Amino acid sequence: MSGNGTRDKSEKFVELANKRVNKTLRELRLLGNLANKRNYEYSDDQAKKIIKALQGQLDSLRASFLDSSGPGQDSFRL
């Protein structure tokens, strides 16, 4: 495959990563709204289950990218 094919793959990666990460960040902010105890009632066990599920998926993602983690962000751009 030519160098152009690699560039196309890189461009596609950047395009999809920007969309998907920003969508995920928005969804996490919405999920965080559920922590407002003035509007919702939940047990510590329920909260721990949510956090455990999210952390497990994040750990798996980190392993996939070989630990290229950084500080939290409001927006994501490559």
C-alpha cells in the first residue's frame, strides 16, 4: 500500500477520534448530572457500580493505547 493509504488511515483516525471522544465526554458530563442528590436518589452501591463499570472500560481502553493517558479535558482534539 502506498504512503497515501497510510495518510488516509491517519486522517480517518483523527476524524473519528475527535467525534467519538467529544461525544463520550458529553455523555460522561450527562452521566455526572445523576450525582446531584437534589434531583436523584441513589445508593452508594449503585454509584460504585457505575464507577466500576466506567473505570473498567477506561482501563481496557488505556491498555489498548499502551497507557497514553493525560489530564482530564473539556474538549478533545488531535
